[in-house]
Amino acid sequence: MINKVICILAVILSQTGWSQSQDTVINGRITSNAFDLEGVYVVNAQTEVMTTTNASGAFSIAAKPGDVLVFSSIQFKESRVLLTPENFSDINFTVKLNMIMHQLQEVVVRNYSGINAVSLGIIPSGQKTYTEAERKLRTATDLNASANAGTMAGGSISADPLLNIFSGRTAMLKKEVAVEKKEFFMKLLERMFTLEHFIDRLKIPSEYVKGFEYYAVENDKFTAILNSKNKTSTEFLLGELAVKYKEIIARENK
């Protein structure tokens, strides 16, 4: 009789221990000041099971009390959470992630002085370069004081700049310079990021992508960072502009 009781207890204890060792599913959500919570990796460090968060930051993963969940993403600092039994019964289980804020300090400027037009003697040192539209504007507004220096003691001033102002040509050329700069930044932006990045990553509707690009290059702070060719910094600010642009779209569609 005693042997039978011992056997029954052994079976019960083994089943209890086995059931406790089995992984259950824990549901949770990440929070952050970031606008995009999708695609953050959630890894069970003990079992190496992995999942990713959805657009709202929610996730589900097999785990048990005592396991450690690792949260990792390029825009967030890595975070490790030791799971407790209470986490599994908490319907509002959340993990706050902190953004990596040092991207703007990663700009590295190197001066390859041995390979440029100045060192090769092609252009004088300190010579300003101009685009085609800037050259036209400079020519149209230049008061060339030495235009007829050979025939007049002090030289004479060309009347063309004044005529260009009154005719509206100067204003037109200034607009051309502004348009040329925007086109340059638009091409630079499109080379740096694909169409899929705007649609899938920034969640800009496909029919609004081109409008968003114009909206972005109108921002002087953004074009300065874009011109630095630092993709990480550019992507960070582009994300902030995307949030504001989607708010504009939402207001217009009401």
C-alpha cells in the first residue's frame, strides 16, 4: 500500500514539474517616444525563440517565469527583462525602450586635399563654384565696373542688371536657382532612400510620396543634414517630418 502511494505521488510530482517547465505565451507591448514601433526584435535568451513587434508595438512570444527577453533594434538601446509570474497575468505588460540619440554626433568629415581641383591647379584657391542657374543669375546682376575701362577713366557700370530687374528677368533667374536647388535635394533624397522606404517604413501613402519629398526639401534643417550625406541622421529627421506630414494629410482628408 505504501509503495502504491509513493508511486502515485511520484507521478503527480513529475507531471507538475513537467507542466511548470513548459513554455507559455506572454503577450506584451513596447512603448517609446519614437513614432515607429514596428520591427523591434524580441528574443527569448534562454530558448532563442524570436519574434518582432507589430505596428502598435505589440508582441507574443513563448516563455516562462525566469526567462530573459531581449529587445533589440537599430533605433533603440538594447533592453533585457527578467520575466516574473506576475508578468504573465498582467494584461498591460509593457516594456519601455529608449531611443539611441547620438546619431547626429556620427558625422565624420575627411579632407582629401590631395585630390581636388584646387591642388591640381584647375581653379584658384578659394574660388566659388556656381551651378548653371547661379551663373546666369550672377551674369544678369553683375554691375561690371570695368566694362569700358579702356575708354573711360573710371570705367563704366553696365546697364544690363538694371534692365534685368525692371524686366523681371532677375526675379525669374532667382526662382530658377531655388528650383534647381530643390531638384538637387530631391534627387539626392531619392538616391538615398527607395520608394519602399517611404511607403513601408515611413507609412506614407504611395500617392503622397512625391508631395512628401517636396515637403521635406522645403525644410532648411533637413536639407542641411541631407547634404551632409549622413544617412542615419537624415533618416532620423525624415521620420520626424513624416509624422508631421501624415498629420497634414489627415487634416486635409477630414
